[in-house]
Amino acid sequence: QVQLVESGGGVVQPGRSLRLSCAASGFTFSSYGMHWVRQPPGKGLEWVAVVSYDGSNQNYAGSVKGRFTISRDNSKNTLYLQMNSLRGEDTAVYYCAKGRVYGDAKPDAFDIWGQGTMVTVSS
Amino acid sequence: EIVLTQSPGTLSLSPGERATLSCRASQSVSSYLAWYQQKPGQAPRLLIYDASNRATGIPARFSGSGSGTDFTLTISSLEPEDFAVYYCQQRSNWPLTFGPGTKVDIK
């Protein structure tokens, strides 16, 4: 069935790095833009980044630009988020989400979500 | 950045009642607004896209309306599984933004 499964979360010290992965199945992964959305504990949703179907274009929220990098490997049906220079305010559940319509890195709604992976930034 | 405001913050209703949730944008988003439902410990689920289109598998009791800056999500008759938090999201401009959510709880 259609599924997204995130992994790679954990506890990390401020200033360190972490890489999240999201394995896709049940749909043509290489046809859609893919996003990361995060949710701090007990709070609302924040869009983080998008990558186009072929990995050639990306866009980022201002809060992560220059620190986070979104990428994908279509041969492995996998989405990534490389997070550098982590801060306490990056603590959140990170969801990967499929863009509903577009293959390009265009504004979109999210029709498939993973279950999320928790990232805690703390010393 | 487009700011989305949702009201009320919490809506206390009984099963069978009608729920009306509001989302207001700080500038026009045309019809590029979506609604999501999130239950505790779960990922959000897409309910409505482009203001009034139900996503695949969403029951007909959920409906969306509005354009420009004012939008409404209506649940015609609440089922027990509908008690959750609801978020709106705009896809008119970067960055994509969400509202703070409306919690629908059992009265």
C-alpha cells in the first residue's frame, strides 16, 4: 500500500548534525515533489523544505535555510533531510509528505504523510 | 509570509452536532487552501484541498468553502472519530504555512 516511513531521528547536541531518511512505497516516487514538515512537541505544523521530482530544485523555510539540505535518491525511493548546526528550536517530530499534484518544487498540499521521526536537540 | 488564523481555538460539541471551523488568511490565497485532521500520536490527514475538494476516501460529512481570505470547514454531523485537531494550510505563496489549529473536543 501507499506508505512513507521515516527514520534517523534521535537525541543530538546543539551544533551537531543528523540525517533523516524517508522510504516511499506504493506510488511512483520519482513523479512527485516531496516535502518535510515538522511539529514541535505540543505545537502546530511548520513546513520545512521541498525537493522536485528529479532532485534538481529545492526550497526551504527561512528558519532552516543554509542549515538543512533536502535531497532524494529515486533509485532507492528515498527522501533525505540533512540537518546541520542543529538548535534547540529544531526539536520536533519530522514528517515526510508527498505533494498532491506537482512533480516540480511548487506550492502544494500534502496527500500522504509518514508516521514521523522525533528529533531532540539537547545538551 | 502569509499568516493563517483559525477560530475558535477549541470547539466543544456533542456527537451528531454540526461543527463550523474558520480559517482566515492575512492576504488572498485564492482557493489554494487545504484542511487536515490530526489525532493524538498520528500524522495529519488531508481532508480538503483547493478550498472545497474532498480528498480520496474522505466522508461526505466534511465540506469546505471559501476563497480569497476567508474559509470554512464544516462537519455536518460529528462522529466519535471526528474529535481531533484541524489545521488549514495555504499553497498560494512560499513559504507554505499552516494555521495554529482548532481542537474539536467532546462536550
